[in-house]
Amino acid sequence: MESHNHARLYHPAAALVVFKPEDRDNELYLEYYDMDKDGCPANPRPVTVQQAQGLAKALDTRKASEKAFLKPQGLMPSKVLHLTPADNGSVIWYSRAQHRKLYFTESLGITAQEFPLPALVWAADKKRLFVYALKCKGKPTLTTPLHYAPFFNLYRNGNVCMGTVDVRISRSSSLEEFIAAWECYFFESYFSHLIDGHNPIQGNLISLYQSLDDCDSFPAGQLLPNNLTLKNLLR
């Protein structure tokens, strides 16, 4: 098959010349030159704003994939509550009450299986994850009270201790990929202990999970308020 990758010749079309005073490097003046048929600069004139913007765009060497971090793949997912798009951006989202399979270390004496869970509020950036529980069934508002999430491996402020889990959030993750990755890290890791003696529920957490296999829904009465609302997470 014949190749269409012919060599391409490039010809000089324009030139930029930078002028500066002898005693200062931060006072620059740029001139734009056309190139004549012999490749010599001609017709000098000051660089326009439009030309400067084009130059800045051409010199932007960041990969397009990196610029896509936290960009939705389509319409904004309805579960997203707040989004901060930046290099180290963050997302707050919620998940409705659901059944999920959880894993535990052998020392807890809890069998890995699907458990009913309350609605949850998640807050994360590339390195940290916070999880809170909700008593309400609908989408939370700024004034919706938050509760301690009924899980092991959580600090009192809701920060999840990921232990030995190797968290790697891609710099090119879309918003949907970012959320899915954090939920996967959380639910597929092993729960092992209470941190600093913090008990997130009324009663014993081990006993609660041992009794949940007979429940269709999580007993919301076991949740403890943490004196926060969704608005507190936006600060």
C-alpha cells in the first residue's frame, strides 16, 4: 500500500524580536516581523494583543488530557452537589441509601456481604476523602444536617483513613471517573478498626453490622449528628 506520509517543508512566515533595556530584564518590548521571499525579516511593528494571545496559546504545553480533570462527560450528574474545577480540584456528591458489599479484617468477626447503608455525602480531592451520613432520603440542601458515617476507619471529622490502599487519581479523570474511583477505593478496601476511640453510632458498631443481614434498610435511628450541615463543607 502506498504511503501518504510525504515529507513536509516548513518556511519561515514571521519572526518575533524581544527588546529590553540594558539594565533591566523585566521591561520587555516585542516586535512582529514579516518574512520576505528570501526569508529575511521585514515590515516591523508592535505585537498586538491578538498576536500575544495566539502566542500564549501556542506555548501552552499542558496536555489536553490534564485540562480535562473533573470535566463532566456530558450533563452535570445529578448526584454532584458542588464542584471546584482546578489542578487539585474537589467534588462534593451524595449517594442514595443502597446495599453494598463491604469487607472487614478477620479480627472484627464480620462476614463480607451486602449491607444496607444510609444515604451518604462524599467530599474529595485527589488525595483525601471525607464521608458523612444522611437521615433524609432526598437530595440534601445547604442546611441539611450531617451525621457521622457508620463505618470503621474514619476520623471524627469524617476523613477516611485509607491505610495501605494505593490511591491514584488520574490527572485526566473526568468528573464521573473521579467519583467512581473514590467510591471503589472506599467500598473495596478492608474496614479494620475505630480511630482514636471514635464510635460513629449509638451502640456497638460490630454488633450493628452483625445484625444488619436481617434488615432491608439501615436503621437511621442509630446515626449520630456531628453538628455540621452541607454548608460547612463548602468553606
